[in-house]
Amino acid sequence: MSDGSTKMKYLQEPCIICDTIQEDMLHLLEKPICASCEQVIINTDCDQPGMYLFHVSRLKKIWLNESDIREEGTF
């Protein structure tokens, strides 16, 4: 069962992609992703190499459970 402190923790964590904090965020393995980045990920084609590789690298770090996700750069 989830309690209020867990929800507050989620509200305070920024998106792992764009570093913004929004109220309603998707959590993938307890890492927050904002709705805007979720849509960009969903709609990014493999033929957009810069955007595609950027998002793949961010998402890969979730699976590898690395803590330095934001240190790799920005859009």
C-alpha cells in the first residue's frame, strides 16, 4: 500500500529526461518521466538519430540503475 510520504517523494523528483517537476508523472522503475517527455519518447522515430539516441541513453540508465542520469547532458 502506498502512503502519502511516497507520493510526496514522487512529487519532488524531477523528470529524468528534462529535469522538470510536474504533478502527474509516469514512474518507470521508480524513476519519474513527465507527460511531455513520455509523448516525445513515444513519437520519436529511429530515423531521428539525435533524439532517439538521447532518449535511449536516458532510459538505458534506468535499467542499469545508475544514479548519474542527468550528468550526461541535455537536449
